[in-house]
Amino acid sequence: MRQFKITACVPSLSRTRTQRELQNTYFTKLVPYDSWFREQQRIMKMGGKIVKVELATGKQGANTGLL
């Protein structure tokens, strides 16, 4: 099964000391190919930004006809 390793940055409201201060939280996680779109939507709704996407497992170009 193919998995993507994504690195994202989301604003963290729970770690702020004042209301004007906003602290970003960076995280890296493995996301299965089937739930990639759902995870992307979740990050965007939280006001985050996807920094980097890599293919963690599987062959590159498997669905495009390239071998």
C-alpha cells in the first residue's frame, strides 16, 4: 500500500499566551494514499499549510502507467 509522508504547519491556538500571539505547530505523519484528500482538506480547514509531501512506501508512478 502506498503512503505519503507529509509535513504540515498548523496554527496552534492552545499554546498562545496572549490573543494576538499565534504559534505554529509543525508535524510529520504518514498518510495512506486512499485518505490523502481527506487529510489535505482537514489541514486546510484548520488554517494550516502543507510544507512537503514525499512518497514513503510504494512505487512512484504506479497509477500513471510508468514502470
